[in-house]
Amino acid sequence: MKHFSLSLLVVACWLLPGLATAQTVTGTVTESGQPIVGATISAGATGTVSDVDGTYELSLRNAGTYTLTVSYIGYGSQTREFTLAAGETVTWNVSLEGGATNLEELVVVGSRTAPRSSTTSPLPVDVFTSDDLTATGQQTFDKALQYRVPSFNTVQTPVNDATSLLDPYEIRNMGPSRTLILVNGKRKNMSALLYTQTSPGRGETGADISAIPTDAIKRVEILRDGASAQYGSDAIAGVMNIVLKDNAEDGSVTLRTGITTEGDGEQFGIALNNGTNIGETGFINYTIDLSKIGQANRPGMVDAAGEAADFGASIEDVRAFLSRYPDARNINASPETTASKFVVNFGSDVSDNTEFYGNAAYVYKKVNSFANYRTPYWRTLADFPYLADFFPDGPNGEYIGYVPTFEGNLNDYHGTVGFLTRKDDWIADVSFTTGGNEQTYTVSNSHNRNSTLNPDGTFKYRENSPITFDPGGTRFTHNVGNIDITRRLSDMVGIAFGAEFRNESFTVIEGDLASYEDGGADSFSGNDPRNSGTFDRYNFGGYADAAFDFTEDFLINATVRLENYSDFGNAFVYKVSSRYKFAEDQVTLRASFSTGFKAPSLHQIYTQKAQYSFVPGSGIQVGGLISNVSREARLLGLPALEPEKSTNFTVGVGLRPNSDLSITLDYYNIKVEDRIILSTEIGSTDAGNTPLDNLLAQNNLSDLSFFVNGLDTRTSGIDFVSSYRGLRFGDRSLVVNLSGNYTLQNERIGAVKNPEIVAGAGQSVANPTQEALFFTSRPKYKAILGIDYDLEKVGFSLNNTLFGPTEFRQQGLATGLYTEFETKVVTDLSIFYRLTEKFTLQFNANNVFNVLPEWNFKSESPAGDALLNNPAALQNQSNLITFNQRYSQMTYDGFHFSQLGTILTLSGSLRF
């Protein structure tokens, strides 16, 4: 695969035609000598952006006279006319000045009125260009952010069924559903996937940002502050705005390939980004990205004694099997993934004061993964004699167990059309956005082992069972209408107001009969028609925003918002932020205070299903997830879900002591009341005669779980971002970037809010395992030290990412013990070489030193100390939480950087 990929790269580049001589404008864009990254340089519909050192190069197709404009969010634009002869190159160096009155540029996240730069804005905002993301060498957009944003974390879980389609991510330890994702400033649809396994993000959903191809991205703006007042629900932790490329002339094609140093996880991909003019004033930019990532397998060596004890098997039989297959034939780590992605961004002037714009994207992703291997002493021929005929997979056609497959198909789309009109100093933006995400599954190489009898006395399933099942899936769609109006009333006052209407639809797609009846397919049960259907709601919201520049240095911004939801009523939130500059703009003090909310998702309200999960000490069990609007919920007296309410406070400082150094330091404090959680598994009571016991017995369930407003929480910490460009070698600067996040507090406030039926059973909806997922399963601290140096022909980027310790308390772990992931540093190296002005080779070595996640038992009491000094007892605890070492490297709660070790990638990019 590797040789084929490299050969195709060389051949494709050789076949691409040469280009005619172009007219070129080059230069740098700065503010007070400080390079500006991501400034837009345009000539009509043709444009480009400035690089990490502020440089740019704009190629123009024809000789003639052009009007060039240089602009950047929060700065006044500059315009100049050039007359270029054929093949001529001119230089235009531009120094921009901050401008609070410039509302004709794209409105950045964090304010509905005038934008500001990162060091002088009243809110902490990070901006990353496409080159920043590409330099990481990561396969997907979400993984690239993992190595660029200290407060951003994502995990890849080893065997978590549908989670293999979409990894959970979050900002500031707040879960994936509390970061709002925008595309060109418009709300992106959520995923149809609800995370229900024991991993970070459990009980939540979020937008599928991994579906967005990096080659389509112009820049990413990340607001690290609550923004419900500006944007509505889901913005408690912050907002991520993905700005798509809008270049009408230039394009590129990139071929990439890669492999792990273990020889698996092969990668191959091709991405084409191109643009063209629409008439004299319009543009269209499109991206096509096709990729294939091979399976990588990192199973643990299974412990025979633990297996024999768990399955009641003969130790001799277990040892005989493990002597041939030490990993028990388990397949876990990274699934095979195939993806095709298409993105288009377009716009055109329809009159002197009105622009029509839009964008659209479609993504298809297919994932092939596996459940835990069913060993012959786990699913025995004595219990299921027909398995010898179903799975004759041994060397001589004998039964040696089987591994159910989990095949997922993901379809994600979104699109926006709108009009932006400027008239009499008013700017009106009217848009319509639609989007959806569908995930459907197939389970193969399995069976329905239920012993239900037909009227003639034969088994309905067992030996009559199919081996391939359609479990159904889920679908989520939304439609959003926005009206946003802004105006600068004077040099001191700017206003904005608007409204949004949104309707959402969540569908549970039923599976075939054999996939769900009487337990369904062994490994993953399908959706019962009784729990399936389509569920809808709508909401209407309005906001008003005002910015007051009392002086050139002192700003106050205030926003209020009112939302009305069809299913739970009203929500009123507000936000106030301020900024004060002094010492000739070298120091900026900033602060904000806001209230926010997060509506319960339709997924959380209506999901009801049987679920297979690993229960330490009990193996794989079938539990029930019941919805809060079900008959079962009424029998148990479960309350309806209410929206979460939050209070955010941020205070920080921005420093720019000279043109080479910039620093921002921000403290944040987020309180969330009535936080929505997916409860722990609630089992039967000692009495055995409660409605809870009856419900479990009637449905043949080991336990049940449900969503509830179960906790009040507080999260606080510090974000630090700095950049230094003062180390110069010749005419080039060595750029040093240091950023970090430190969590000061992430904990529950007050008692767990247990429903009466749970409290009466002496149980809790949030046990230590659940609370560890919420509060300690993310790094305590994380830091990124990056060094970049760009010569004319060659350059390199060296990143060191420090992942701080995480703590976890797995279900079933003995009292007094917990596990801790060790602090690790992952080093990534990127080297690029410009063979010509148009063709660049880039080599990435991710995780150069092959650093792997490691964890250890820790004690928190004398009982824990005793266990640490008892190797046999400690081995038993290790077996308990790793399914007898199947997941010995990462345990079952996930991990924060790749367990695949060193990954090598090579890409070639041709600009045209």
C-alpha cells in the first residue's frame, strides 16, 4: 500500500501540466511591525491570505489594472491600484491599523458588533490558518486541533461500537455538547450519535467536526468563553467558527500517504481545492477529499487465570487457546475508515449593495470495526452446538470462536444560502441553513442466541438465526433561519440585533426483527420499533447587542437573548464584556460575565434501547436505556429533563511589549446548574419488590440507565497563549509558540440530585465512575511548545505536546484504589521542501519517540495501600478493569493521544 501510494504521488505530479507565467503581487501584512496571520488580500474575486510570518503572494491571471484590498477582522482595510504588465511582479507591504468602526468584514465569534484582534479583544479568541492545521500531520480536523489548542481534547476509544464513527471532543472539560460549532458563522447540525458507552462525553452528542476536510478551511476561530447570549444553546464552553476558503483563482491538489512504524494503519488520500470566478464579481471555491485509513490493531495479552474465573472455564482449555492466540484474537485500536468529502463555498454581488453567498458540504464515511472476540470458552459448543456450523474458522475447519463485526455508515450534510445588504450604514444578513447527520449500522458474523420457540417446537433463532443483522440507526436534521442586523451609530456606539428560528428532528431508525427481538444480535442490539420513530421540536430566539467605545482604549459590550422552545418553554440569558488598553496598546485588560443555557437534546429526551456494555467483574451485560418520556419513566417517577443553566466569568490580560512578543493569560470560571447526565447503571434492590425490580425482571435486563438533571458543577482554570518572533537568523525569524491550559477546579457542587426511586434503592445516578468521567478523565494540564522556521526552500515545525495526568475510577474497582494516566510528552516533527514555486513536499513524523499511554494504580486509603502491596490482588483488579488485559494499555475509559505509536506521513502539494 505504501509503495503504491508513493508511486501514484510521483506519477500524478509528473502528469500535471506546467503553468503559464502569471502576474504577481507579493508583500507582508503587519500591525506595528507584528505579522498578521490570515489577512485577506483580494483583487475582485481573486484572493489569498497572509502566511504565519505575514507574507503573501497573489497571482493574477491576466495583465491589466487591478484594485487590491488588504483586510483583516478588526482592522481598517487598505486599497491600492496596480497596473501589471505580462509576467510582472510587484511588492506591496501593508501596515494595518485596528479599527472599531469597520463592520464590513466578517464578524468574528464573540461579538455581534465590531470584532477585535486576539490581544486587544474583550474575549479570548484563537485563530488558526489552514497551514497551521496541515502542519500537524494529523488525519482529521479534530485531531489537528488536539495538537494546536491546549483546552481542546478528544479521545479515541478502543471498542465502543458506534463511537468508532465519531470521537468525542470538548473544550475546557465541558463535554462535546457545550461547544457550539459554526461554519462561516452559521450553526452546524449536531451528529445523530449519542455517546452511551463508558468514555469521556458519555450521555452527550456534538457536531461532527472530523467530517470537515482541512483543505477546505481558510481559518478557524475559537472563542474560549460562554456565548449563549450571542448564539443560543450549546455555547456554554465556547464557540468554534470554521471559515471556508473563498479563493476564486488559485487551487491545489494534495496527495498524502502514511503508515505506522508497526506496519499497519496505512493511509492514502487525495484532496483537490480549486476556485473560479462567477461573472465579474462572484467566486466559487470547492474541495474534494477522498481518503482511506487501514485498520491498526493493538490488543493486550489476555490473562488465563482471569479468563477462567470470569467464564467458569477450565484453566487448561483457556491456556490451550491463549497459547495459540495470546491476544484472544481481539481486534481493537483504530478501525478501517473510508471517507469522501465535498465542500463548496460561493458568493457574488447581485447589486451595488447586496451580496448573495452560500456554502454546502456532504460527507460519507464508512467504518469497519469489531466487537470483543467471543472465545470458544465464552460462547461454548456445549451451550450453542450450532456454532460449529456457523463459524468453522479454525485451521482445520473447527470452531475457535468468532468476532462480531460492527460496520457503520455515516452521511453528514449542511448548507447555507443568504444575502448580505449594506444600505444607509445598516448591514443586514439574512440566511437559511439546513443540515443533517445519519448513521446506520450492520452487524455481521454474529447470531441471535435466544431460545424462543416457534409453535412447532423449533427454535426461532439459535441454529435458525441469521449471521448478518440490520440494527437500524439514528438521524438528526435541523433547519435554521437567521436575520442579523448591525450598524455603527457613531464612532463610540455600535449596535446589532437579530432573530433565529430553528426546527430540529431526531429519528430512531428501527432494525430488522432478528437484530432486536429477545436480546437481538450478540454484541449490538438493534432498535425496537416500539422505541423508534421521529421526534421534533422548534425554537425561536431573539437577541440585542451593543458595543460602547467610551474612549479609544475603553470598551463595553453587552448582549441579551430570549429563547422559546416548544418542549420546555423560555430561556433568558445575557452577557457583558469589557476591555481596557493602556501603555500605548501594549497592555490590554479584559473581562466578561455571562449567563447561559443548554437545551436537552432530542437524543437525550427520546433515546430508548437495550445496550451491550462491559461491566467489570461481570463481562458483557445487557442493560436498558429508558427515555424520560416513556411508560417506564412514568412507572419509575422520573422527572422530565430541563435545560442546563450556566454562569461564566472570565478575566484576562493581553500583552504586546514589542512587535516580536505577544502574550494572553485568561482565568475562567464556569458554573453549570442542573447538568444533564446519563445515569450510571441502576440495578435491582436488596428487597427485590420495588417497581425498579419489576421493570428489570419483566425486560430481562441486568440494569437500566436514563437521563436526568443530576449535578451542579464548577469548572475553573487558566489559559495561556504566547508567541515570540525575535530569534532572527538572516532575514528569517524562528517563531516560538507556547500555550497551555491548567484546570484549577472541576468538581461537583452539592449533593447528587437522585430521583426518589434511585435514592430509595440506596443507589445514585452518579457513582465514582461517572464522576471521574465528568471531572478527572481529562488532563489536569496540557501545554504545547512549538518551534517554526521557514527558509525560502525548506522549513520545519517541531511541536511538543504535554498531556498532564488523568484519574479514573472504573466501575467495580476495589475501594481505596483509582487509576492514573501518567504525564507524557508527545513530539511531532514536520519538514517541508519547496521543489518549485508551485510544488511542495511535506514529511511528518507524529509521536517521534513512540510514546504510549501508561497508567498505574494509585491508593487513596489504607485499604488501597494494602492492595498495592498484594501483587495477586492487584492483578485481579487489573484484570477486572481491562477485561483480563484486553485493554491493558489504555483501560476502557479512553486515552488522550494515539496508542498507535509513531506515524509517518508524506504529502505532495501542487498549487495552480
